[in-house]
Amino acid sequence: MRRARPAAGRKRADLSLQVGARRFAILDMDSRGCVIDGRVSAVLRGHAAIFEGDRQVAQCMIVADAADGGEPVSYTHLRAHET
């Protein structure tokens, strides 16, 4: 997951989480999971891919930690590997 983190000075908006055909901007991410905007996402779970721009940098299984009506949603990477 280290490669999925942006270099210093790069915007987090460069990172996105793709579930099926939908992509969501990642607001924050660490080795255990990521946070996306709860206003634009449903509660997601299952297979997901992490992209930096158009390049896929990781695949993972996700499950929502918390969803609170419009607040950012935290997702835990249950299993992840770099591509």
C-alpha cells in the first residue's frame, strides 16, 4: 500500500477508490484503510481498486467502518495487494 500513497505535495484527490464502475475520491488513506465522502457514496463493501490518476496501484477487499448520513465514510482494507 505504500505506493498508493501520494508523494509529498500531491493532492489526495489524485487517489480514488473504484467499486464496480463507480469511482470515489479518497480524502485520506493509511495502511489500514481509507476515507471517502459519505455524501457521494453508498455504503460499499467487497472488491475494490485504488487508482492514482488513471493507474491502478492496489486492489483490496473493503468494509465500511462507519456511515453517518453525509459524513466521511471510513473503509478498512480487509485484504490488500499492490498491482
